[in-house]
Amino acid sequence: MKGMNSMKAHYVGHVVFYVKELERSLAFYRDIVGFEEVGKALGGRAVALTSGRTHHEILLIEVGEAPAPPSGMRRGFYHIGIKVGDSLEELRTAKKELEANGVQISGMSDHTVSQSLYLYDPDANEVELYVDDPSVDWKRDPQSVLAPIKPLNM
């Protein structure tokens, strides 16, 4: 479905999550994953976070006891990928920090172009923390992005 307009996406700018408890989710994304808090909005019921790349990449909005996202295969949101470095050593460090904070790793994958840890945030949203593999030039070999997923052992 190729459009006839001149619009060109630059990048995904931000993701907005509805969360049960703002402080609990803020502790996860700010204190564990490492985003910086930009500020609060909506009378303190929302907080914007940035990695420094843009004004905000994540917005958390507290909704209380609303239903949690369904698990398993479904249409809609699957997970968010957050780049945490450019080397396996940085991913190992992230894994140790997650484990030290009681965050359970649900999976680890080698995607050829990147290596990833999978986990869930406090509201059961799946989060992928990844590092790009600097030895793979996906721009020169775009098919490398579609390489079979291999287990990652760390």
C-alpha cells in the first residue's frame, strides 16, 4: 500500500503507557532502565521521560485499576524496544542491574543485527532491551534484519 504523498517518517518519537501506579512505573523506567524524568503533567497523574534524544520518548499516565493488557498472541501492541548500548558487555551489565533490582528476564535473543533481553514492566507490558551489533552492517545487507532468531547465552 504505497502512498502517493511526500511524507517520510523520521523515527518513532514516543510511546504512551497507561499505568496502574505512576510511582511504580516511574521507578522502573527511570530508576532501573535509566530514562530521565522531564516533568509531571495532568495534575501529577502523568510523567514524561527522555533518554536525551528528544523532548520525551515515554509518557506514563496513571489510570488506576483499569484492566491490564492481555497476554499471548493478539492484535495490537506487542512490545517496546529500548536500545541500551552497542556491545554485549553493555547488555551483560544491564542484565546484572535488572537481576539486582529483582526484574525477571523472560527471554534472551540474538537477532544477528542486535542482541536482546526481554522482560515485563510493572504493568505487564513487554520490554525489549537491546544492543546493536556493530559488526553487522544492516544498511549494506538489509536482509540481515530478517535473519532467523537464535538463542542468546550470557
